[in-house]
Amino acid sequence: MNKYLLLGDKLSHSKSPEIHKIILDKFNDDATYEKCECSINDLNKLIDDGKKGIYKGFNVTIPYKIEIMKYLDIIDDKALKIGSINTVKFISGKAIGYNTDYDGFKKALEFYNIDAENKNAYILGTGGASKAINSVLKDLNAKTYLVSRDKNKGDLSYLDLKNKDIDILVNTTPVGMYPDIDKSPLDLNIINKAKVVVDIIFNPLKTKLLKLANSEYNGLYMLIYQAIKAEEIWHNKTYDDVSYLYEIIKNNREAGFGGQNRYAALEGTALK
């Protein structure tokens, strides 16, 4: 049986196993996909185990998207340019790194009909996800700025936003993610300056930031599409049912993303 893992620090909120189970069923892969909460000191052994054939692939999330790069044998050109990894594939004893966050965010912008060309885009956070999002926006000819509370990491501080013309604001930090759903990375005065607000958090689907901005642009579509691209890399196949999968996960979120409802959805039963 093939085995896949999601590597991260705190994963209780993650819905990735349920999403990947649906795709694995579609690909007729009798596999397991499990969460693996690990420390930075575990990464080397996990990669070695993958090279030995114990695992077929990994997804990587906060806070290891950059750190894991040092343990890989090969890094895809796009991921190398971005400087961040969220997908690992094992082939013939080699660990190969990819970035599908890029694909997920780019597809989400298309889904939400957000035009980034010649826009001033401000990205909150400087971690692995922000690197992919920054790369997407630059490739779409936006003028991008990384915003950080640490003056040594970003282009700007949060206070600098008070004097900026913000066309697009993207939150890549975990502020507002479950269980701390009453927090926002910014106050209303700055949020109101932004014409478009995107939060890549997907749990909850409407963070406090999005509520204050009256925006529906959450991270669920990005999450689903980056998972699809990872599965396509692992299986060398194309997954065509993107809209179908999105509706299943979106409609099923309040039922816990799992159990009988998931399998009913696969059989075509409408979910409420």
C-alpha cells in the first residue's frame, strides 16, 4: 500500500487527508494519507525513510516549507525560483521537491476573477506560502511588497501600510486561523484601504479579516487545487474534476469533511 504524509507542526485543523482521499480514490490508488506532526529534527529521517520506499510522497506545511529544501536531492526549477517546497516525490531513492502552492494561488485568483496586472499587492507574512504567492503576483505583473512585523524580513512593516495605496491585500500568516478565530492581522482602518482582500486561511472559511473586509476570498480553492497538483505529480496523471471536488469539500465542511457524508458525496448524493 502506498503511503503519503502531510508534514507540519500543528495539523489538527488540516482537512488535507479528506481531500486527498477523494483524489486517491479517483486515481484508484489504495493508499493512506496521514497527518504527521513533527519537529524540525525529524525532517532528515522522514526524507531518508521516503528514499527507502516507506513513503511515496509528502506534502509540507507550516513551518517547514523552506527548511525541508536542504534535505532534497532535486528541486524543481519553479520551486527553486520560489524558494519554498510544499510537495515531495520519491523516485528511485531520490527526494524531489516541488511547489504547488503557486498553482493553487494562481488558480484561486482565476476562480475569484481577481486581476493582478499593474496592481499594488501587499502580502502579509514572509514564510513559505508568501514566497509562492509573491511569485504568482509578480508573474502576473503586479507590484508586490512583503509585509512583516520583523523589519529585517519584509519590505515593509505593518505600520507602513497606513500610508499605502492597497489594491490587493493577501494574508499568508496564521493569524485568525482556528482556534484563534477572533483575531485579525490588521485593524479596520487599514483593511478599509484595500480594494481586494484575500486570506489563504481555510479554517474558518470566513476569518475575522475577511468579515471586516466583507470579502469571500478565502484559501479553500487554493488548498484544493494545490492538493490536486501534488497528486498529479505523484501519479503522473491529470485530475479533471476540480469544480466537483471543490463543491464536495465546500458543502461538506460543516459536517467535518469526513465520514459517511464524504462517501455519499462521491456517490452523487447532495450534501446540505
